[in-house]
Amino acid sequence: MKPSSKTLTIFSDNRGKVKFANDFNLSEFVRFYIVENADSNIIRAWQAHKVEKKAFLPISGKTKLVIVPILDFEKSIGGNALEVILDAEIPEIFIVPSGYANGIQSLNDDASVMVFSNLHLDKAKLDDFRFDKKLWYNWNEDPG
């Protein structure tokens, strides 16, 4: 399976905005969490999963999401990195299938991302592979 995305629809009127993705199937996800980095110099990378599937939704600000297909978990061999900018003003759900590593970096101070997972926490802990952030991608640790 390849990464994919779903663009949210934005409805605006005098009361404000409603953002929605009525065609996004939540039934395959069992939990969510929200990530807010302390500052834009924080790199959360790499977390990889053989089984876990994730979906990333920007809540506020902009966040850089980078994903890498893992070709060999034991030998730390990854494929080509794909960089996506998640922007709460242009909301899109980015879906990362199993078999990928992901890393995120906030691009501004108010950035936050909601992450959906298809595994309960007890199962996700057994499917958690960590790699050095310097593998596969050159993170700019001062995106200012």
C-alpha cells in the first residue's frame, strides 16, 4: 500500500468554519493522540512500524512530515524519503501505511498534529522500531 491523502472540505459562514472529511473511514482506527513539539528545533524521528498504520491531521500551524519506506528493519535500510507539509489552513489527512518510518518537525510555534492509529497502545508498543534521525533525510534543525 502507498501513502495517500484526503483533503478536508471547509464550510464557512457568519458563524465560522467547519472542516470535514465525510469520506474518510475512521472505522479502521482505534485511537488518536496529538503531538505538539516544544519548538521547531525538535525532530521526532524515526518511528517505524511493520503493522501499524497512521493518519496525520494538522490541527494548528504547519508541520513537516517525512516518511520513508523501510526495506529492511533489521539492517536499517530505507527507501526514498517523501516530505509533506501539513498545514492547518489547507487541511488534509495524510495516511501512512504500515512498513514506513515517520518523522515530524514543527515549522512554527503553534503547530500541532492529530495522529490516528489502527493499533491499540499495547499492540503498538510491540510494533515500535526506532532509528537515528540522521538516517535517510537531512533535517533542517532551524527551519525559521
